[in-house]
Amino acid sequence: MTSKAATVAEYISQLPPDRRDAVEKLRSVFRKNLDKGFEEGMQYGMIGYYVPHRLYPAGYHCDPKQPLPFAGIASQKNYLSIYITSLYGSENHLKRFQEEWAKTGKKLDMGKACIRFKRIEDAPLDVIGRAIARVPMKEFIAYYESAIRDMGKQRKKSETGTKASPARTPPAKSGARKPATPKAAAKPARSRTSSGTSSARR
């Protein structure tokens, strides 16, 4: 469920009371643990936390007009969701996050970088806070740029591998018979009548 709200305050005001309270609690955890420099605002129809253009002018490679996204909070139709980009790109951060979540005994419903839960009580806020605090802005930018370079290398490798090499004509076998000329070609056999044994199959 994508919101058309222009500001975070407007986004929150449009939520039902129970969701509003949950989003405010998540927002408090995010803001408390974010490294200095990240900014909060509406991004992709949700509350976003990102590296502003003044600190990273290149912006997001998928859409350079957008600041580089780091995390997000969204109220969907049937659940709440949070996004922590650093979990998608670092096996170490992801493993530690999953292990800490598992120790709480709460169920983890997770995509690549999206964590979903129906109620705020289903989310261990301290685990979420540590996952956010664990990645300073400089480290996040370095990881992001490294991932982009790797993507570029893989793309070039893929393009190189798909270029078809020119087909080669196989060399003629020694002693191979030359194709028969029209004069030497055998005449097609006549079909036998119904009184014969068989006729040629078409």
C-alpha cells in the first residue's frame, strides 16, 4: 500500500490509531540508532531514511533523482514492514540479525531486505535498533559502491559470454562423395498400384 503523503507527518496522520502508535515506536527506534548524516523523509510511498544528495550527490543508481536509500518504515494493508538495506548486501550483518532475532523466540518473516510483522509486539525493537546502529554512513556508502561495481563486472561478463562466435563450416571429410549432378541423380521410383506391395509414404 503506497501512500501519496508528501511529508512524514502527513503519512502518520493518515494511519489508524493502532498503526500510528506502532509506526511512531518504530520511527523512534530508527531515529535513535541512525548514524549522523542520514535524513528522514517520504521515499517510495513510505517513511524513508537515506543519504541526502548534499552528502552523496550521485544519488540512487536506479533513479539518481532519489537520495541513496538506507532504511524504511511502511504500514501495509495486513502488516507492518521495515526495510534495512545493509542486511541485503552483507552476509555477516544478515546472519547476526537473524541470530539475534531467533534468540527472542519471535517469528521472523523476512524477504531480501524487508521484515514483516502484524503487530509491533511481534518485533524485537532492540534487535532492529542494533541492526541500524551497526552500519555507519561511510560504511554503507562503501558497501553500496562496491555492490554497484560488482554488478557492472557481472553485466560485462554476461554480455561478453552471450556474444555468438561466427559459425564455422565443417571441413569436408576425405573420401566423401560429391553430390550427384542432375544427370547422375536417380529418378524417383514410381508408386505401385493397389495391386503392388506398397506405395511411398508421404
